[in-house]
Amino acid sequence: MGISRNTRLRRHKSNNSVIPGFTLSLGVTLTMLSLIVMIPLASVAVVMTGYSLAEFWATLTDKMALHAYWVSLSCALTAAIINVVFGIMLAWVLVRYDFPGRRLLDGLIELPFALPTAVAGIALTTLYSDQGWIGSLFAPYGIKISYTTTGITLALVFIGIPFVVRSVQPVLEKLDRQTEEAAAILGASPFTTFRRVILPELLPAILTGFGLVLARGIGEYGSVVFIAGNIPYETQIAPLLIMVKLEQFNYAGATSIALVLIVLSFVILFTIHRLAGQIERRIKGGADT
């Protein structure tokens, strides 16, 4: 019997693939993923094997640990929402407008990626302290920024803004302007055009950036530890509590808190990615019909 046309096409595509065969590529991918991600994360669970369930639960439900979780999560969530709003604005300006210094501004967006987090933390603390350039303007009115949750949120906004901009910017660049022009011709206001035409296309990218900022903020240490002040039951963050327990040689306790942050970050990213995928498939389905 002759080989069907579809079979020949599949063989032709596989033989002309730029990347090596599926088996080799999958093997290399799984090996690198295991060495870099899976094995280090699995070691956290291995350390927990010598820790009883009662001790594990006592560490997780300790009042100081619970408040540290709350500080990290609430500040990260607030920073993620702020970054979504201003990240969309920045991406819009960079894509839709041409002005002197645009390339410089585009490069500065990624500065928090390259800047050591400890340097960012020290700079922000100095800037927003009561004697700093910005903090001194608010101090006479009794508004304190450094060593408060407000300062923590500002630090997380600083390190998280590139995630949203770089997630939204490529999608915004590929949007078809003709749909916006059609909406304007039909009498839609600029706000209606953005809400009904542009925002649905950007929503998967926005959710991706939001999830990355939120997950990064929960576990952020370097840029937050200085500006937080680390006041127990006030501004102490969960990553700092891990360091405190390590300094006390309480490795099981530190690993317990780290495990909570890992699981929380994974759940956030998994949920956001599934939601973004569903929205994207719905948009494609609507476009096909």
C-alpha cells in the first residue's frame, strides 16, 4: 500500500526540522530542567523528611510566620496591581508614540533586571527615608515611607514593572490598527475602543505579567530587606524570616517557610497561566467564527 500524503508531509517536516530530533531535544530539555529546577526544589522536600508533621504545622502557623506571609502577599498583590496599571501605560507610550529619548526609556525599563537587588534596596531606602530627598517631603506631614509596608510596596513596584511592560509590549506591537479605526468609524469613543477592542487582546499578556510580578514579589528579599525595617509583626517579610531561622541553625523551620512560598508561587503561576490560556483560546475561537 502506498504511503498517504499526510504521512509523507509529517515525515518531511520532521526530517527538515532545524532543531535535532524530538527524542534528543526532549532528553536535553528534561535534563536541564531537572538539574536547574526540579532537583533543587526537590531538595526542599527531602530536608522536610526529618521534620515531624506536628513540628511542620507549628512552624507554619506560628503568629510571626503568619504575619510575615500576610505582609509579603499583601504588598506583592498591591505592587502587582499598580504595575499592571502603569505597565500598560508605559508599554502604550513606547509602542504608540515616537518621541526623543524613546529608545533610552525603553532600555531603562529593564534596568531593575540588571541592577543588583541589594543596590536597589539601599538606594530606595536612602531616597524614601525621613532624611531622603523624597521622604523628607512627606515627613513633616507625619507620612513615613521607609520601614513601612508602603516602602515594601514601592520596592516591589520597582523590581516588578519590567515584567508587565515586556509582557504587554510585544502584543501591543502586533495589534491590527484597522480594528481600532473601524471602531472609531462606527462611532465608538476612545475608551470604548480600548475596552472592547484592545483590552481583550491584551488580557492574556496582562495576566502573565501580573502573575510574574506577584510570584516574584512574594519571594523578593534583596530589594525589600533594607526598606522594610524588618519589624516583627509589622514589616517583617517571609524571606527574611527564612534567613532568621537559618542564622539560628533551624534548617527545618526555614525549609518549612520556603516550602510554603514555593507552593504559593507555583499555584499563582499555574492558575494565571491556565486562565490566560483559556482567554487566549476564547479570543482565537471568536476570531475564527
